[in-house]
Amino acid sequence: MDKLSVVIAIIFFIIIIELIRRLTVNRDSYENSLKQKTEEYTDLKLTHTALTQDFASLQSVRDKLTSQVADLIAEVKSLSQFTDVRDTTLELERLKAEILARENECQQQITDLLQRANNEASSIIGTAQLEADVLRRDTNADTKSKRERSAALLAEANAQAAIIIAKAEASAEQVAGDAYRALREADRLESVIQALKNVVNGYGDEHMKPTYGLLDELAEMYAFEDAGRELKLARERTKLLVTTERAATCDYVEKGRAKTAINFVIDAFNGKVDSILSRSKTDNFGKLEAEIRDAASLVNHNGKAFRSARITDEYLAARIDELHWITAVNVVRENEREEQRRIRDQIREEQKARREFERAIKDAAKEEAAIQKAVDKMRTQLEKATEEQRAEYELMLSELQGKLTEAEARNQRALSMAQQTKTGHVYVISNVGSFGEHVYKVGMTRRLEPLDRVRELGDASVPFPFDVHAMIWSEDAPALERDLHRYFLRAQMNKINPRKEFFKIGIADIRTHVEERGHNCSWTMAADAAQYRETLEIEKLIESDPAVAAEWMRHQLEFEPDFSDAEEVEEELE
């Protein structure tokens, strides 16, 4: 019985151990599985986070793309009027490829024909122009009759030239056939494309042209009043081309339709050109000329729908000629205003110099009279003086005689300068803070105190005062100033207005030239520019130290301007 109990206990113990072993194995398995699932869950969570971020990023990209698409749609809508540019470009490339093979063999013949035609046309127009000029110069003839005959000669010459060129073009078409027509069509399409690009992108600085050439041409032949008459003649010629039906043409055979088409393109072109001419200034001739040519290209392109209704080259040239004379009149008018300002400045400067001379003469005369009175008194005392007093009185009288001589000399100098209109000072000054290094102003003043003129120049028109490098006295100051301006002409800052007296050059070069002309004076080679350099230092301190910036602001806010001085300066500048 006891053995059986022991056996049962052993078996039971073994079973329990086995169960414990299996539970341990299962637990380890479950723990490994749980650990694996936990890791998988962590990975999934990280993946979910990354996907969420990617989704947000994609949503942002989608929103940006949606916005860009909307902008592009709006841009496409705004450019809908230019939808034919792409087709026109493709057509142009096709035409160029088509005519490339035949262009070389035909080009020389076409060039010869057109060259002969243009030479003959130019000869006719030149002869007519000479006759017109003779008529203009004939002062004994009636003005109106001259103008009418001149216009008639030019109109007839242009008509003959147009006929000759038309015949030459017809001959060129016979020689070259389709190649010549395709070449002309390619050139037309290219001008249309360029015009559309200019309309879309605007007219930049590449269309700028200097206008001084127009003024030179005008100044050689005409006065300002004649410029206005030339502009009137140009407009009359434009009207004449319209009335003689040479402003536009088309391929309609029926006169009614042809007239309608021609009037359409003329009205469209003139509407654009009149608007362009109204914006004419002294500095935008090149830009407006490009706009007029582009307007002609676009009008001619749109006129293709009306049997090639188009503006003639002659009418285009006439309207550009109007722009030429409008710009010339504006340039001359602006130069006249500038000349009037210069004359007013010169008169104002002369008045100031005269007032200085008058004041100096008056002061010198008063001083001379006072000293003379003292001399007379001293002589009276000398006659009554004892032997001990005589030596002292004679010394005092000698000093008074010296002062009297100096006063007489000052009086004579002021009187001499007032009588001589050319004596004065030529000054060489700079303003580094306003104009930079190596920029000098060379001017002239007749004032007794020339530095007063320099101070006036630096009062309100520039942020810093001028530094004086030389003050050269001359018996003929205008001639010396003119000599310096001409010698350093290439170095002048303003290439348009020669009256601006600023030059970009070394101070040593100016000194050398002045001394070569026999003028000796004291020179300051380096500019002080004290306020400018101090301003730079203050700017550095303001940027680095807030306390300094606050103190500077407080000091500036406490400043009270003297408005009476400001009004005087404004009067000087007007």
C-alpha cells in the first residue's frame, strides 16, 4: 500500500513537472510571439505616421498644383487673343523650310532688281527734296505757295518711287515665282510674331534711341518755329496719302468692298498711332517707333481676312516721320527751357556779384573816409604836439597811412572787378558722398567771395557739402572755364547736356592742365568729405548699438528746421 502511494506520488510529480515544462515552453512561445507582434505593431505605427505625413505632403502638392493650374488657366484666358501665335510660328517654320532650297538661286536676282528700283526711287525723291528745299529757302516766294508746291513735288516723287518699286517687285515675282512670295510671307509672319511678343512682354530698353541726332539734324537747317512747320507739313503729307488712296491697299476688285476694307485698316492703324504719338517725349523715340511698326504689322495681319487689306510702307514711313518731328519739337522745346533756366541762373549770379561789388565799394569808401578823418585829426595833433609826443604821433600817423593805402587798394580792386565783366574765379570742387570718387565740378563765379557760391551749391540740392580742391583767379574766367570744359569733354558725366559741369577724371589731370596754361594756385588733392565719412561711422554704430540708434533718433527729432533759410534756398534753385 505504501509502495503504491509512493508510485502514485512519483507519477503525479512527474506529470506536474511535465505540465510546468510545457507551460514554460508555451509561455516563452507566447512571449516571443507577443514581442514579435509588438514590434510589428510599432513598425505599423511608424509606417502609418510616415504615410500620414506623405499624405499631408501630397495634399499640399495637390493644392499647389491646383493653384498653378488655376493660374495657368487664367493666363491662357488672358492670352486667348494671341492663340494664333503658335500656329503662326509653325506656319513660319514650314514656309522657311519650303523656300530654303530655292531662296539662294533667286535672292541675287531679286536683290539686283530691288536695288535698281530703290536707287531710281531715291534719285527721284532726292531731286524732289532738293527742289522742295530750294523753294523753302526762296524767301521772295509766297509761303503758302511754296509749301503747296513742295508737298506736291514730294507727293509726286513718292508716287513715282512707289510705281517703280511695285514694278520691280512684280519682276522679282516673275523671276522667283513662289519662292519670292513665300519669302515675303515669311518676313510678314516674322514681323507679326515679333509684334505680338512685344505687345505681350512690353517694350524694354532695347528700343531706346538717343534723340540728340534728331536735334542735330534740326539745328543745322531750322529754327524752332520751322520745326513746328515741318511737323505740320508731315501731318499734311499723311492726310494727302489718305486722300490720294495711297495710305492702304487690298485685293478686292469691287470698289465698294475695297473702300470698306481700306477704311477699316486705316482707322485701326491711325487709332493706335494717334494714341502712341500722344505719349511722345524727348527720350522715348525708339520705343514709340517700334510700337508704330508693330501696330502696322498687327493691323496688316488682321487685314488678311479682308483680302489682304494692309497699310502701305509709304504711309507707315509718313507716320513715323510725324513721330520724328514731334520728338524734335519736344527736344528743342526742352532745350529752350534749359537755356532759359541757365540764363536766369546767370542773371541771378551776376546780380549777386554786382551787389557784392557795390557793397564792397561802399564799405571800402566808408572805411577809407574814416581812416582819412583819423589821419587828418592825427596831423592836427602832430602840429600841436611837443617834442616828446611828436615821435609817438608820427608812428601812429604812419600806421594810419598804411591802413589808408590798404583801404584805397581794396576800394580800387572792388571797383576794377565791378567794371571788368570777365575777371573771376574758376573753382574745382567735389562731393564724394553725393557723386562718388573722382567726380569733379568745374565752374566759374565772379563774386568777391567765391566760397559763397560753393556753399550755395551745397546747401539743399545735395546731401553733403562740396569740398574745394582749387580756386583759380583769372582775368578771363569764362575763357579758362570753357578751355577746361573742352579739354576734358570726353570725361563729362552727362553725355547729353554739355552744360552740366561734372567730369569723371583724376584731380591730378586737372591740376596738370591748369598749370600748363600758366595758372598757379593752391591745390587740395584729397577730398575731406568730413560729413560723409562721419555719416558712415554713425551708420555703423547705429547698426551695432541700439542705444546709439535711440540717442541719434532723439537728437534728430529735436532738430527744428529754419524755414526761412529753406525758402531762400528754394528761391536760389528756381
